[in-house]
Amino acid sequence: MAEYLILTEKKSAADNFSKALGGSSGNFDGHSYQIVHAQGHLMELSEPKDQVAGDLKERYGSWDPENMPWNLNDFSWVKEPTKAGNIRKILSQIKKASQNAQAIVIATDNDPSGEGELLAWEIINEIGWHGKVYREYHDDETPKSITKAMRNLKDVSDQTKDGDYLKANVRSRWDFASMQLTRLATSYVRNAGYYVKVVNQGRLKSVMLSMVYKREQAIKNYVKKPFYEVKFQDDQGHLYARKVAKDNEERLAQIRHADKAQAEAELTQYQSPVHVKKLKMVNKKSTPKTLLDLAKVDALLSKKGYSSNKIKNVYQQLYEAGYVSYPRTEDKVITSEQFNELVQNSKEIALLVGVNTQLLTHLEPRKELVKDSATHGANRPGSKVPASLDELGKALKNQSDLECAKDIYCLLGKTALAILGDDYLYRVVTASIEEYPAFVTQYNVPANFGWRQIYNDGELPKAPKPLGTQAKAIVAEGANPKPAKPTKAWLFKRLASYGKYGIGTGATQQSTMAELTNAKSNAHLLNDKKGVLSLTDTGLMSAVIAQGTLIASPKATEQLFQGMDDVGNFKLAPDQLLSTINKVVAHDKPVLQKNVALVEQSVGKPQKKQYPKREKVDVTYQGKPAQINAKWGEHTWTADELKELSAGNTITFDYKKGQISGQLGEKEYKGHKFIAFIPDFDN
DNA sequence: GCAAGGTC
């Protein structure tokens, strides 16, 4: 009988706890223990209609705008196990193990969002545990950190006083309540006559779509404004120009002439040719960049044409086989242990990914990349190094993903090995025109490529020509820059760097990107062509209808997260923060309604035949011939199923993540009676 | 059918 039941977030964490404490059960520091693990969140909030009293079910099941905003006091906030296959089994295992324990130790990921506390308390509440609960706070999953944390347990038995739980819990309710905006947007667009599945809105999705939309508009509205500027050009081609700060419009207007003739007039004021004067040459160096996160891997490999969905799935399979490190890390650095492992495996990895081992010379950890604390460490090759790249196929369900797996491994290998390369050394040359010192030029001369020979995003810079001796005044043509096309790399960067908190976690950004760009998803709102994004028709509707709303503003997340900090510090009551979503819905509802008119401007009038006529098949119901839809949702009836249904039998078939049972019956819609498949859950 | 957050 174990005294402590140690609950970790996932299997890999349970394995690391087991290593640190000396087994999946045993004795540590005078206490007997047993380790169990969750699998991320095991519970999720029930459907809105299942959280309210009987007479309110219709209202909260409805997508009709007249039923919103919701009154959040109507909600019970009851949760149920998630739909994934083995969740109930995991829950019952944890419950069973808890029956022998004197206390539960929350040992989930220790992250400031409080998500680890939330998913632990969801489980603790679900199994009906009312005993002692402790929290340990590990910085990373090394034995040293885990044992240290396990010696410093905090009693958190009262969950209403666990600030981390409170903040994450209110976050989850706020986000859940934000689904009203999807219902509103979808209903308004449908009521205007458009055929759409769902017009998604949320504080992450809407912001992503809005960013792409605004960039698309900026490209569409771009008007090239050429300007003419006097510069000097030396006999080696280097250009000398006057330095002006970008925001110094007054000075820019003096130098950049809209009229070519003005520039030509200015040109005559200068003598030409003139002399080049070298001002200085400074030695500089740059160290390897930080390692990758999943969003960066996604953005870089999308250039090769892989979808976000494929990268997510293939990466996960490589992780499960031990070939790559944990995918959904927030870390951009690694620990010394992780660094040592990389050094040990470096030659093998280099041979696999095609890096010259002689370049691996910097075996001392650089302090900006190797820190004392990092939970999973940045994305990099795993502990298990394959004997060949083809061996990665063993990890894959589908061998056609092998090329993608190899590209992921090579990218991770090269970026990780780059931190074992020398500094990149270069010289910065500055020169000016002797007669007109305001005209300057500056360029870099690479001296030693160092780590950039191991990994460089794009081509290595070429050595520039030497400085010339003489220069001539010329009229150079320039223009206001055309906005670049929106790409995944651009979007990820904007999301991550917004405000104090960023918008969405790296892992959620990548999985949301995968959802939005997946043609099979209900939320297929973005097209992806080698990493270049564009809005689908529904995506455009979603973005257009959300203009001017709070949900599409990054400030919504910023204020929510600021409020979460206050909830975590007990400066703000959770319900106070939750009520801010009511204000968002109240503000956004009329904006969405008004914006429907803009949808017509951008995608045109709805076509007349909106809802495709469904294909019918013949059945028999109570001895009489009838017709039903050939498909139920995404399921097409087989001949056998139709036979069974016609015989009046109940059939069961696999559907999405579960099974559906039901039989034929009568249905009524708008006064019209017909025969249809009635699933059991409708009764 | 809906959110965003975990996870396989």
C-alpha cells in the first residue's frame, strides 16, 4: 500500500519520475509511492445543453442568435471524459490506484498557465477523491529536479485555494463560452443565404484569420509609388546613400523625389566622379541561433510542400518511437544533460544528416542555449539514433510518410548540431564618399561560416566585391515595398510575439494551423501552398464578419491572460474574469450582424441553390417502401446495413471516434413527416 | 456543428 499516488501528465513524464525515484512504485524519502499518469486533459466540458436544467436545454442547444448572449449562471460546468478511446480506462486505473493511497501528489507539467493543475484536479474530482492533495513543482524532468521537487511538497488539498487551478479553470470556461460567437457568425451567414458548415470564431482562430485577411487586403490595395533618389555607385557596384530613419518623413521627402526630373536636377549639383573613402572595418561574430519549436519546424518544412497536419502526425510517430524529442515543448533551450547527450550522439547524427563531423568543434555549452532548467528541451533528435534514415520507416504507420520523416529528422539534426559549431565570423566594412561624407555604404564580408555551414536557413551569403576607388552619382529608382504574402512563418511569429503573453501556445498554434489548413476539417478556413496562406471562401466570410469584433482582436487574449494572473494571485474573483466574455459577446453580436452586408461585398451574393440535394436510397419501413438519405453524416449506408434497417433491426456502425446505434423511424421537420435513420441517442 | 488547452 503506497502512501503517495504520484499523478503525472503523460507517460513520458511517468517514465522520468520512475527513473528519478527508482521505479514506478517504491520508497522515496521515507514515503512509499506509486506513479500513475494521465494523457493530457482526460475531461472536457459537456455540451452546453447538457450543462443546463431541462427547460433550458432547447435554448442552449440552439444556434439561433435570439438565444444569445447566454446567462453563464445557468451552467453547471459539468465535465465528462473526452471521447478518445482509452480515456475511461485510464481514469479507472487511476481511481483504483488511489484506493490504497493516503495522498495524491499532483506531478503534472509545471507551467505558469496552470493547465497542469487543471487537468490534475479534473481527474481528482472525477474519481471522487476527497483526501489530501499535494503539489510538487519540478523545473525539468531530470532526476535532480524531480527528487528536489518531491522533497518540497505543498499542501493544496483545498482546490479553491489553488491559484494555478483557478486561473486555468476560468480560462477554460471563458474559451468555452466564446463558442457563442461561432454560433452567431454561422447563423448570420446562413440566414443571409450562404451554404456554410461552420463559420468559426475564437480568440485564436479569429485573430489568425484576421491577420491573414488584413495582409491580403494590404496586398490588394497596394499601389506602387516609385521614387527617385540620388546615390553614388562605385566601380565595384557598391551603392552609397544618405542614412535616414524610416519614420523621419520630412527628411525622406527631401531625398526621395516622386518626380524623376527633380532627382535629375539634384544630380547636377554633385561633382562626379568622386572618391571612395574606407572608414572602418570591424570584426564581428554571431553565435548559433536558438533551437527550434514545433511551429518553426512546421513553417520551415512547409516550404517543401508538407501540410501542417502531416508534420504534426509524422512528428508524433517519430517521438513515440524515441527518434525525436518531445514535440509540444515550449522550450527553446536545453539542459546540460540534454546537451551532453547531444554531444555523445553528435557524430552518429552528423553522418546520418550529412554534416561534416570536423565542423563539430564547439563542445562547450553556450550559456544562452544550455540552461539549468528546461522541461522537455527544445525540439531535437531523440535519445535513440537510427542506424540509417530508412530505419525511421519503422516508426511510421504509412510508409509514404518516410520522406517527410527524413526531412524532419535532418532538419532537427542539423539545427541541433549547429550549436556545436564555431561562431560565424565576419567583418563589417563601412565607407563613404570623400567629397560628400553623408553618402555611406556598409556590407559584411564572411570570414568563417562556422555553425552556418552546419545549418543555414537558405543560401550562405556570398563574399561581396571589394570596395571601389571611384564613384559616380546616379539616379536610383525605388518604391514603397509591396507587402509580402502571408506565410505560416510570418503568422506564427506574429502570434508568438504579440504583447506580453503571445496568442495561443506554440503547440496550440501548430495544431490550430493544422486544423485550419486541413481540407477534411470542418474548420478548413485557410489554404496552404508551400507555406503561403490564403483564406478559403468560408475563411474569408469568417474574417470579414469578424472585423471590428473583440474576439478577433489580440487584446482579448491579452486581457484574459492579465486577468488570469490576477486570479492566480487572488486579486480577482474567477467569476469576475469569466463575466468579461459576456461583454465580448454583447459587443460582438451586433457587429457580426451588421458585417453580414460586408460578406456580400467580398464573396458576392449567395447562389440560389445553396444546399445540395441529397442522394436517396430505397428502404422498407413497416412493410412499405420509403426513401432515406444515402448518407448519415459522413457515413454511407452499406447494402447490408440497408437490409438490416429494412428488416426493422437496430444496426451499429463505427462513426468518427465512437460507435452509433439506431434504427428506422418517423421524423418530422417543419410539418413534413418522413422516414429516417433514428440514432439511439436521439431518444 | 461550436473554443482553446492538453495528449496520443
